[in-house]
Amino acid sequence: MKFYSTNNKNLRINFEEAVFNSLPQDKGLYMPEYVPKLDPFFIKNIQNYSFQEIAFTIAKSFLQDDIPEQDLKKIINESVNFDAPVKFLSADTAVLELFHGPSYAFKDFGARFMSRIMGYFSKENDALLDVLVATSGDTGGAVALGFLGIAGTRVTILYPKGKVSKVQEEQLTTNGQNIRALEVEGTFDDCQALVKQAFNDPELQQKLRLTSANSINIARLIPQTFYYFWAYAQAKSQGIHEVVFTVPSGNFGNIGAGLLAYKMGLPVKHFVAGTNVNDTVPRFLTSGNYEPKSSTQTLSNAMDVGDPSNWVRILDLFDKNLDELKSIVTAYSYSDEQTKQAMDELYEKFNYIACPHTAIAYVASQDYKKDFPGEYASIFLSTAHACKFPDAIDEAVFSKIELPADAKNDQKKEKLATNLEVDYASFKSYLLS
């Protein structure tokens, strides 16, 4: 399988190059030269396969002969070693829990898969691999724990000061070893811009072996398709065939993976994107005009993205056909007040404690159900454990959450972070020093 840039479809590179280059020089994003279609027999009988078997089948369809089957199975078994259960709250409403990994967030799937892919390809290369990542919340912790202790790698994580939760910050600043954290005096968009600028700096490219662990990396996108197929398999095992997925959306990598799964043959009735007030995509789907804006801080901080990087991938999947895209994707946006109301409703109706991102997915799923009633199961994605958001959840409710053991241990560790102004020259100097 070859990969091209969304800005140049004539470009063709192999998977290893796409993983390590992360961002093409033309500032596009890598995409597979074609979307592999899974065997209809496999889809029809998907409920009979394990999560790991499903993940291997999908990964093999993209990687083909780039990694021998036995090595790929080992990577899958190490990456997908925790569940993503679908839990029904009512007869037609379910939550797909993606927070059962080491950082309690859906990004564990992508980070663990990518770190092991990079480790596999790097085993015969002595040059230090510098992994750069910008985070608005959960990516940093997932990448830190995914790469922690992996030989030959050094991870630099940029996060916006005061705009991530305490648990999120502890996960990305208390590791040491090969993990470094930069506390940036700005927004997530500022962090992301610094990372992108570094990848387009010829001097850095010459002196450092740079790669990215953000969702711009194709090795993050592929494993996120795994749990859409697994969720459908779980629904199908209960006799459900019509599914609508609702995805809390910030940088649009998660729903982008869902749409990639749809193009691979996953029988999805519809996708719903729920955003906070950073509503660039909902406005685009209404007006047809893509107008990014500076991000606004909200309770659902991991979704505070004003110019979603992965949107170009989604447009590419649909050949920029807005009518086709709107036929499969609907988007809604919500204020912090509406997010709080959704968290309260989940707790009062179902005794379910959800993070603000999950709450946005829930209310978006319910609004879509009101606007488009029908016989289908509505599965909304829970992307992070509620314990990561003490400031967003009512104190009386939060007190009922059992904090995972690892989170308790992180509270006792020393914070290791370097302060950084939004200044590319300073960032570059830090990397070179």
C-alpha cells in the first residue's frame, strides 16, 4: 500500500515513510492510495471474531506486506490489550467506552499502535527518533504512556498552560525518562502551529529525526477504525444491524477514522459529530464555507480546536463532495451550559457519570434521534474517563467516581515541565539544545 498527500495525489510513498515523515512537505496529510474493502463475508460474520482478530484484519488490509503477519499480530496484541465495551443504557441507546486503556482515553489505541509500529521500523536505526506532539488534553497522556521507555525515542509534548485538567497534566508531566513536557503560554492551536512549523523547518529536518504522534500521523488514524468495527460486532451479536455513531469531535481524527471504516465497508447508517462552541465544522456543513477561528476554552477542553487538522482527510475521503458528505454526517454544537445539563441527565436517567466530551456526544445523539427518528441503535462514544475532569463535574457526583490506581500514583509524583512562550525561535532552540 502506498500513501499520498492530500495536497498532491501524485505523491506515492510507503507506509514506513508516511509514519516517520508524519507531515508531507506540502503541508497536506497522508492518505492511503485507495481504501481497502473488507471481505463481505468477514463483515457479515464479524460478531464471531475477537477484538484482536478484527484489528489484525483491518491493519493487514492497509499494511499488506510491509510487516510480516506474525510481527503484526504481536503489535496488535500489545496495542489492543484492553476492551472497548458497548454498554446499553436503554433499548436503543448505548455508549462505546474507549477509556479502559492506560491513560483512560480513546487515544491509547492510536498511541500504543503507533509507538510499536515506530519501534518495529526503528530497531535497525541507531539515530534517536524525536517524537513531537501537541495536545489539547488526552493525546499527551496517551502518547507519553505509549512511548514511555521505548528505546531510541524521545517524546516532546506541548500543552496549553491552564487548559488541561489536573489528571491530564499529571499523566503527561510526571513520567521523566524519555518523555519531556512543554507548558505553552497559549492555546492548543498555538501548540499545534509550533509543531507544524518544526516539521517544515529544513534545518530541524536535517539535524533531527523528527516524527509526529498527533492525529495527523497516519499510524494514529488506522487503529482508530478498530473499535468502530468492534462496536458494530457487539451490536450485531445482540441482533442489531442499524447503527448510528455519535462522536465528540475536536480535531476530527476520531470521526475521520469512523468514516474511513465506513468506506471500508462497515455498515453504518449515519455519523453524528458533536462539538462544543468551537463549531467550525457544524458551520461549514450548514453554509458550505470553511471558516476556521481561534479556539475558545470550554469544559470539554480536548475538543477546543478552531481549525481541525483532520478535516482535510474527511474531505479527501469524499473527494470534496459536500452533498455526499452531508448525506452521512450531521453535526451539532453545544455550550458549556448544555454540556452540564447533558452530564446531569446521564447521571439522573441512567446513573452514568460521563466526562464533558462524552456528554456532548450523548446530547448530540439524542438531538439527532429527535430530528431523524427511526429503528436503529444510537451508539455514542465515551472518549475519556470521568476522573480526568474534576472541575467539570458536580462535586457530589464526582465523589462517587473510583479513581484508578495509576491516577492515584500520579498525584504523588513530581511535575516535570518546561515553560514556553508562543515563540517558534524558542521552541526550535529547545529542540536543538
